Amino acid sequence: MLAGKRVLLIIGGGIAAYKALDLVRRLRERGCSVTPVLTRAAEHFVTPLSVSALAGEEVHRDLFDLTKEAEMGHIQLSRVADLVVVAPATADLMAKMAQGHADDLASTLLLATDTPVLIAPAMNVRMWDHAATRRNLATLKADGVRVTGPNEGDMACGEYGPGRMAEPLEIVAAVEEALADGPLKGRRVLVTSGPTHEPIDPVRYIANRSSGSQGTAIARALAGLGAQVVFVTGPAAVAPPEGVEVVPVESAAEMLEAVQAALPVDAAVFAAAVADWRVTTASGSKIKKKAGELPPLELAENPDILASVAGLGEGRPGLVVGFAAETDDVVANATAKRGRKGCDWIVANDVSPATGIMGGKENAVHLITGDGVEDWPRMSKDQVAMRLASRIAEALD
Ligand code: CTP
């Protein structure tokens, strides 16, 4: 599976760097070429000689190495691989990545690369638990960086807890997963998900019961088929999937802006339950309750994000999929909605409380396309997502 692939391996400066030597060996055993990069700190733990001997290639160490720049500039170096792997990813390297620093070869490559990145964090348990590292990790995940480990166990520093780098074979498995050739490889897909919150004042808002679980499952399934997914999500009850670019938004207006910024895409799936109205009289400070008096709430219609994208001439995604959450005459209403909104497909479902679909784990949908209506049996939201993702892959083929 890894035969013919190339990994740019950035070895950070931590005690776990010795395991990176074994990782090089394991990757090469599987026919994967390894271009090694050592940070200055890493040279305290492993020697360039041992790394290059195992990789069968010279080690890149210096941003300002004239000879190397003449052979292959650092921008070119950042593009040679199918995947960039950072192992061990130290707390410092993660902080640099999250901040976008470029003050040495490793951080510059990470900022310049346009290939997917996988990190294997390794650090002392307190550093791993520190709020700064948690923030950096969340930023990196939101940027679409894949993460493997760390594991829990005894640490070289004598403490116990999470922070040990994943074992080389675990990292190999994560590399295989990241490089899996799916039918959507090379495709960029947008997914909107979750509810939107429309502010009344700084503490109150209008919302709906969407948990975001169906949209999240769809984003995960599309990424699993190899798509590059931009996941624009309102405040959902479930965590976003790994390996997708997460764009968190609050209101419909913010969602529209994020969607427009994500274009162009090959396909767009609008699973978000966008609030139909916003409060035009939203107050910048908390509205105080006054006896016998109701606050003057004026509503205005929100822009229809799906319809605006489906109606684009140039720059319209090849496939636009909408959702229709209905409680009555599901198929008839959803079919009319498909025509009104101008989308290619509509995934319709019955969200009457008796179905338990809204906020639940299962869904029963009808897929309405130009060819007619398909009634899918009730199944888990993950299964609906996988079935929809493979239909999208077929349609884009
Ligand atoms: N949608 C959108 N922007 C909006 C409203 C809806 O992008 N402002 C999208 C949803 O993500 C979904 C589809 O449009 O894919 C259908 O949304 P729905 O709320 O069911 O349809 P409405 O047009 O609002 O009709 P109604 O509420 O009357 O059923």
C-alpha cells in the first residue's frame, strides 16, 4: 500500500527521536521512500549519519544551506512528498506549527507544504496537558492536520501519563490511512453542518435542535474516501471529525461568508439546519427584563446559503446536495424544495418528534435526484453518510 509513496519525515528534538529511526526502517520495508529532515534539537538525540544510513538519503538540516538550496530549494523540498510526517512532534514544534512560524528548516517546510501533514506528538505529560498545548492541538486539528497518539505509559522523565509517542508501527498504520487512495482523492468537498445561532443579545439567541451528527458523519465519510473536506459548522453538540478543515461559525451570515470563502469545490453538501430568521434588533448589551414590557424583537429573513451556491453560474460546484427536514408530506415538500433551491439532489427526512431522528443516532432518508426518489431504509447516521459519500464519489467520477 505504501509502495512508491514518499514521506517527508521531520524528526523533532525529543527523547522519542530514537523511535523515528525504527519508523524510517518500517516505512522503507514497505517500499515507501523517506526524505528525512532533522531539527537542530533532534541532532542531540539522533545523528544525521544514522538517519541518512537508514533512509538511504541525505538528511536535510539547514534552511540556509547554499549547496542544498542550489540542488533543491526548501519550497521544492516541501512538495516532494505524498505526506509530511512529524515524529516526534514536540510541544515546541506543535506551537510553531499552530502559530505559523518559519524560523528554521522544519517549520518553514511545514508552513510551505501543500501536502497533508500527520504528527506524532511526544512530550512530558504536564506539557501535553498544558492549556497552551491543548490550544495548539485544537488549532492544528482544525487546520486539517492528522494526529496519531500520544500513548499513555511510563515516560523517560520518570512520570506516568499520556505523552509517549505512538509506536512506529502505529505511526505506519496512520500513514497508510492518510495515504489511502479513495475514489474522492484530489476532490475538494464542502459540508455545512449543525445549527446556527442568531443573537438576540450577548447572552440570548434563536437556535434549533440540530445536533450536527448527520453532517459530521458525512464529512467523516467523505474524508474517508480521500476527499479534502472543508467542514463549516455551527455550534454543534458533537465534535468535528479528524482530518478535515474545520471552520466554526455561529450565525447564518457567518456561515454564508465561510461557504463563499471555501469555494471553488467539486461538490457541496448542505446539511446545516440554518436558522431562517435573524433578529435585526439584536442588542450589543444584555436586554433587561422590565415588568409588563416585552422586548421589541424584529426578524429578517436570512440569506439562503444553499440556493445562493446552487444558483451560481461560474464557480458552481459540480454537485450541490441539499437537505430537507420535514414533518409533513416529506417527499412532496422536499421535491418542491429541490426545484425551488436549484440543487441537484435533496436528502429528505422526517423530523417529527415520533421518529427520534433529530438528535438521535439513526436516520431514514429519501434521496431525491433528477432521476426520481429513492427510499433508503432506516439505518445509522454513519451508514447514511457512507452511502451518500459513495454516491457522491460515483457522481463525480
Ligand atoms: N439552507 C441554507 N440556508 C438557509 C436555509 C436553509 O443553506 N438560510 C439549506 C439547508 O442547509 C438545507 C436546505 O437549505 O440543505 C433546506 O433547508 P430547510 O430549512 O429545510 O428549508 P427551508 O427553505 O428553510 O424551508 P422550510 O423551513 O420552509 O421547510
